[in-house]
Amino acid sequence: MSISWEKTTEEKFGRLLEKVPVFLRGIAHEKVSKKAEAIVTREGRSQVTEKDLVDAFFAETPFGFHGPMKTDMDALGIDYTQYGHAR
């Protein structure tokens, strides 16, 4: 099954990655994109949504960095609390 990304979700992914330190950006891109696509595959869907992106970032980002990640999501207008993640 081919996985695609919602256009706005893909744009938000790129903007979030810009906030990741440059030396970690490649690994963050790989881990988060693979996790988001794994979520979609597991649920039998074919498109990555904002929820999948948020869930993947929370799953793949070490807990100690969740604070800055949440700040970055807030700055981009991503309401992660609507997907069950604590403020």
C-alpha cells in the first residue's frame, strides 16, 4: 500500500523539522516519518494526517525534549492536546 501525506501535514512536518537542531534533523525526519507511516499502515489507512504526525513526534522525541517540541507546535498552530497529549 502506498502512503501519502496530506499537503498541510507535510508542510507542518517541514516547518517542525526546521526547529530541530541541524545535526539531528536527518534522524528526526527519518524516525518521525517512518513512525507516522507505520501508524497509518497499522490502522489500514493510506494517508498521514496531522494526528499521525503529532503522535509520531511524541513517540520518537525523547521525553526531556517534549517541552520545546510543544512550544514549537504551539508556535505553528498545532493543537496537540486535541489528540490526547497533555499540555
